[in-house]
Amino acid sequence: MLFSINVRPDSGVERWTHNFDGHVLRSTLRYDPLRDLVLVRFGPGICGAVVRRKGRELVVDVADMWVLGVPLPKALIPRSASREWQDDYKGFCFDISASLSKSGLLVRYEGYVALEA
């Protein structure tokens, strides 16, 4: 599967365009210092994530979520097992997943962005 990502800074917000083999997902990403969360907006939803360092990896945990401005109950907030790291051979690597406790896996993708020679 062909995957591409384009990130464009725009006045304190990053505009991300993910292309999964022709299926495009657009989102924005910004840091909220008052909540100490990275806020990712996609469609009518906003995901509040905590990013922490664990060894040589960045680990992303979903802390809060809002849909149409309404906070979701904790039981409906997806659990993340997402991580990113730098590999000396492959480059920037990622393993992204989210699941719900009652219904299981929502999304999972992994890969890497190769370093240019």
C-alpha cells in the first residue's frame, strides 16, 4: 500500500494530509499548553493526546476526546498503543493504533519514512 503524508505549518497549527493509497484524511495538529495536550482535529472530532518519551521512542496516549465540542465519556475514548522512533537504517518509524475496550481495534498502520541519501 502506498502511504504519503504532507505536513504544512500555518499560524501555530500544522495541517496534515494523509494519503492511504488514494484515501485522503485531513487533520490539524496543535499543542495546547493550558491542557498540556497535543490536539488533533479531524472532521467533527478533536483528540487530546499526551506525548511522552520512553527510551528512544515517543509514545502517544489518548487522554480526552470531543465530538462537536462535547467531551466523550472515558469509556468511549479510544486507547492508543502508538509509538514513533528513529531507526538508523529505515529513518522515521511509526506504529499507530487505536482501539475501544468493547469493540476492539479501530485503526492500525505502521511503516517508516525513508531517509534521503
